[in-house]
Amino acid sequence: MAALSWSWRSVTVDPLTGEVGADPRGNGPSQADLAALEHALRLAGPWAAKVVAVTVGPPAADAQLRDALAAGAAEALRVELAGRTEGAEAARLVGGDPAPAAALAAALLRHYGTPDLVLCGDRTADRGTGSFPAFLAAELNAQQALGAVRIEAGETGTLRVTRRLDGGRRELLRVTSPAVVSVEAAGVRLRRAALPAMLARMGVPIPVARAATVSTASRLCMLAAHPYRPRPRRLPAPSGGTIRRVHELTGALTERTPPTVVGPLSPDLAAEELFTYLRHHGYLGDATV
């Protein structure tokens, strides 16, 4: 399974009212989602499996599923949430909504059973929290490997997954099915679909699975939405009389070294100029370096 997000590629915030808006023509999958689809297509060969492209979104999301079919996916499925209003909501960007993952998991189990592998992007294009893969793994009771930068196929049902760690390190995982793996858009681009395949998929109807129930419980309570205002910086209070306070606020008596241009110089003269500057400001003693 290749789970493609239906997210806002460009989000605007009104500076006066704080209202969040999105261009309906700019919705679609992120680069990480397209990389997940490419990984799925590459793994389908060694595993002798078929790729199913799925998404949770409105009827407009059928276009990205047809693109996935043209790229090589065998089937497609769109999950439609009942009672979900279209448009941008600030709570979905910061709170992490488990409803799409629950609806997608229920649809997959109902139509295909437990999938061997679900690949999805690590983050959506609308700067989401990246919690969807974890929610989906919990709903499917599957293993999870988040933020993968490399995936290698082992024996059937086994993957070697490389994750990025802090400080330039890497973590190598052995993942067995069923599993949910989220990938970064790192060095992997979706293959270009052939023109005959694109033309053949233009009018293909996309199956739709409507979620029976949608959880309305939210872990985040939005009290208000307003424009971003940075906190003021804390500065030490001036001390002394009026003249001293003016000097501290303006920095009139602060010693400053005016900028100078020296050069071009030879390496030895440039090093001597640098040492002279350091000695003048007390970083070096009078000893010769």
C-alpha cells in the first residue's frame, strides 16, 4: 500500500484576523508521499506483489490516484470521511488528527485485509505533525519504522530500513510485515509515467470507501486563533542618573573598532595583522606566537 496524503501545499494566514486559508488548486501529495510510492513500486517486483495507492480525501483527490495508476500502481482506493468539512483548520496542523488514520485502516481491513506493508511520507506538505504513520500503525497493529531514507528488500515480508539520526549517524532496522514505514524525500523521485498510460487512466473510476464512523474527540482544544506576535526581548534595566541611562541605551560611550580593509597581503603579513588585533584586545600575550 502507498498512502498518499491530500494536503495543502500552500497555506495562508490573514495578518489581521488570523484566519487560515488554502488554495484548493494547490492541494496534493508531498514529495515524501511520491517517494513512498516509488519505493512501493520498486519493492513490488522482488516481492511479486501488487501496489495499491490509497488516500483519504475529497473527490478532487481522484486525480492523484489516477497519476499513481499511470505510474504503475495496480489498484487505487479513496477513503472519504463522513462529516468532514473541507478547508483549512488550524487544529489539524498542530494537534495531530487520528481520524484519517482510523478511517484508512478500517477501509484497508475491509477491502484487502491486513496489508503486508504500508508506505507513506514522513510529513505532509502542509507542515503537519507527522503523526499519521504512527496512528496508522497503531490501528493496524503493525510494526512501524518512521523517517526512513533507504529501503532494501530482503526475503518476502522482510525489509532493511535505514533511518537518519542526529549528528550524521544512521540506524539500520530489520522490519517484518505487517509494517508501516514512513520515508523522507531523500534521493528518490517518482518515475515519470508514460503518455499512453496517462491517457488510459484519465477516465478510470476510482473506488470510494466511506468511513462509517469518524471520531470527533480531539486532543487539542483551540481557544483562539490570532496572528503570530513574537515575545518582547528581555533587556536589563538602565541604572544610575539620567545621563548614564542615556549612555547605556544609546551605547554612545561603548568602544567600537571601526571596520578596516587590509590587504591584499602575503600570508605572513596577514597572520601578523591578525595577531596584532588579538594582542590589542587581550586575547594574546606579548609573547611571540
